Amino acid sequence: MRAGIIGAGWIGRRHAETLARRDDVAVAAVCDVDAGRAAQAAAASGAQVFTSWREMLADAALDAVWICTPPRAHVGPAVAALDRGLPVYLEKPIARAAGDAAQIAAAAARSRAVCAIGYQWRAIGFLDGLRSRLAGQAVGCLTGQSIGGTESRPWFLSQAEGGGNLLERGSHHIDLARSLAGEVTAVQAAGSEVRLAPRQAGQEAGDIADAVTIVLHFEGGGLGTIVVAWTSPELPGRYWLEVTTADAAFRLDLDPDFRLSGVAGGSEVAAVSPGSPFDGSVDRFVTAVRAGDPDLVFCPPADAVRTLAVAAAAEAALRSGRTVPVP
Ligand SMILES: NC(=O)c1ccc[n+]([C@@H]2O[C@H](COP(=O)([O-])OP(=O)(O)OC[C@H]3O[C@@H](n4cnc5c(N)ncnc54)[C@H](O)[C@@H]3O)[C@@H](O)[C@H]2O)c1
């Protein structure tokens, strides 16, 4: 499979490394508006270098593309690739704005090309088993933390560009919460005014809240609370989610190890997810492309549209201080 990568930043490089370990996919082209970054990511595989994704899609004879640009720059290459019938692994969030996300979902539906959105936690090995255990039970209480370091990219520091911690980091938890506790009907949110994370030298401080708490109201009547904080890289990361029903309580430890523990129906439950969900999500995409089956991917575009709607409602709640319904 000849793969192209659009956007050779942090996650684009990680995808290039992941694909380099596979013998069934070759990175044949890398595109970035920054030619140096593209060349650096292309060096290991000897891929062709582009600074325009339009030229790359026209000239590189690809079988699939990985889109790893900042959220505002997802819609252009994603719709163009899907309209060519090219399978797309599109990094999360599906887009910055609902309109862009709808265009991407419509292009995927139109083309029937395989399209996966990079919410890789959906590839955690024990999730299917956990969902089976939760079937028929209302989740009454869900709590989660996403606290740790990340790079201070300029678009991430701008609420308008990247959606801040809510969209960039918190949407992983929102997506996982939706997949376990069901749809979210309304959201509340509040942000901290304390600066927690150091900005890269020469960068603006930005206008995002370094810590945000959101309250999710689930369709089934339950409540979720998720705390997202961007901290100094020297502090330990803490990523977990807990789910409680009338007769079960589960804890999911997330990143770098993925473990399930808890009690259900009076018995202890424990599981470890083998391998990395990031690699698992990519592997499932490759399998779906080979099978020509868009339904095989872990997170299809239509589902990621719902996750974006919850994150956008949380952003509106952060601005207004009110409870915001999810459309
Ligand atoms: N799945 C995950 O865990 C995860 C982790 C980090 C980032 N991400 C997502 O990946 C995407 C990129 O994040 P990042 O951290 O790699 O950002 P980044 O800023 O490090 O890299 C983005 C790259 O895209 C390039 N770019 C911008 N516009 C372009 C265009 N029109 N054409 C070609 N290249 C262009 C930039 O020059 C930059 O090199 C975001 O959507 C982010 O949310 C996902």
C-alpha cells in the first residue's frame, strides 16, 4: 500500500514511524507547507516530498492518505482525497468546525472510501468486553482525568484555531465516554485562570485555559465529569476514566498502559490491553482498506461528528457559563 502523509508535525512523524515498522505499507509521499519538515519525515522511507497536498494527490499515485494537519486544515485535503476515492486516515478531531465536519462526513458517505478518524482509544483491546458488560445498564456516574504535558504548538494555544484543551485533548475523553455511556444531551464547563504549562520560547501565551472541567449529561440520565489539564512536561501524566452503574464499577487506566479493573455482579474484573491502541487503530484502518469495507474502522466520520458536537457545546458552555444542549 502506497501511503501519503499530509502534515509532517508531531503526529505526522509518529504515523511515519508507525508505518515504517510495517512491511505491507510504504510511505511514498510526505507533504507539509514547511518543506524542511516534510523532507525530515520523508528521509527514512525515501518518500517523495511535496509542499502542496493538491500536487501530492494528483501526482503521487497513492493508495491511502494520512491527514495530520491542524484541525482547521483538515477539510480541504480530506474532501479532495475522498472525492478521488482515496481512503483517508484523518487525525482527530474530525475538524475544528461543525460545517467542515459535515462536509467530510458527506464526502466519505458519497465516495464509500474507507475513512477513519484518529480517536485511537477506541482500539483499546478490552473495550468491546466492557461494553458488553455495560449493555442494558444505565451509567449513573462517569469520571475522568486527562492531565499531562503536550507540545505548545501555535494553533493549539489559540482557542479559535485549535479549540484549546477541550477539543485537542479533552475530545479523546469525550469520545471514549460516549462510546461507553451513550450520547450526551447537554454540557456544562468551567476553566481555570491559572497558567500551568510552559509555552515554547518565542511563542505567544495564547488564550486557552490550561485546565478545564466539563460536566456531561447523558441521554440515559447519568452524569459525567471530566477534568482536562495541560501541565509542565516534568509532571507525571494522569489519564483515566471510571464508570459506575447500579451493580458495577470499572476503572480504565489510560496511557501509556491500558488496564481495566473493577467489580461487576459481585466478581472482580481485570484486563490489560495488549499493544498500543495507536498502532491498533492504524492496523484496523489498513485492514479496512484491504477489505474495501468502510464499516470496519474504529471511529467512522459520522461518529466523530457527534464527538465534535459535544466538544463544541462544551466550548459554548465555557464561554457562557450556562448549560448548553448538544444539537
Ligand atoms: N491522535 C492523537 O493522539 C493526536 C495527538 C496529537 C495531535 N493529534 C492531531 O493531529 C493533528 C496535527 O497535530 P500535530 O500535533 O501533529 O500538529 P503540528 O503543528 O505539530 O503539525 C501539523 C503540521 O501540519 C503542517 N500543515 C499545516 N497546514 C498544512 C497544509 N495546508 N498542508 C500541508 N501541511 C500543513 C504544519 O506545517 C505542521 O508541520 C491535529 O488535528 C491534532 O489534533 C492527534
